[in-house]
Amino acid sequence: MVTVRQALGAFGEQRVVQDCHCPRCKKTRTLVRLPPNFKCADVICDFCGYLAQVKAASTKQLDRLPKSILGAAWAPQFERMQAAIYFPLFVVLVAPTEDYSIFYLSADLQEPEMFKPRKPLSEKARRAGWQGFFYDMQAVEGRAVRLR
Ligand SMILES: [Zn+2]
């Protein structure tokens, strides 16, 4: 069973690989999706090896980024930040009409303040103790560019 959230994520990755140029080598249709269990990135350019993450979010407003966007696991993100490793981020916003927009935030414009840990999941949760994070997009306001 695919959850609503997984379907939204898959839609976002599909839009990026079909609509976006590779930001590094500028070729079209060279971005491809990585397998779901690949941890640090969601798409790779099969020409130049460029890696990026893709996040999709539901919204009513396609022309501006939401204040926060749900991220993934906090522990590996925290370790990467400590090693000063950041990945470029595509954000796909999807409206109830299924219209969408795509924003891009390069790795060098990211900083630790935009990654905020969430509370660990409760003892009763299926993944008890697991901790996620969200992207605080206000911390990087004005830095993302709209691609579509
Ligand atoms: Zn490329």
C-alpha cells in the first residue's frame, strides 16, 4: 500500500526528473530517481553525477514556499551538518487542483538554522523513539528560486 504521503513524494520526484534541467551540467532529462531506500538523495544526474533531494508538499499557494516542510530522519541530517555536507533541494508544491510549482535551493545557500528537529516519536508509535526534522523555510527566506 502506498500512503498519501508516499504518493506525494513520488509525484514530486517525477515532476523534477521530467521538468528540470540538471543544475550543474544544464542537460535536460538526465536527472533520474534513486531507489526509495537510498538515504542521502532522491535524484541523480546520470551524466555528471549531481545529487539532489526532492521534497513535495501540499499547499493552496503555489507562488510561495510554506513556512515549514516536513523533512526526514534527524540523526543522519545532524551528522551531515556536522560534516558541513548539504544537498541541493528541489521543493515541489502541489495544489488541490494538482497544479504544481517547483522551487530550488542550492546547497551553498543552506545553513544549520533551517533544519529543526522534531520531538521523538512516542513509546506507542510503530517507530518509537525515531526522530524527524522539518525544514524551516523562513530561515532561508528569499534564497530559493522558482523554476516552474
Ligand atoms: Zn548533470
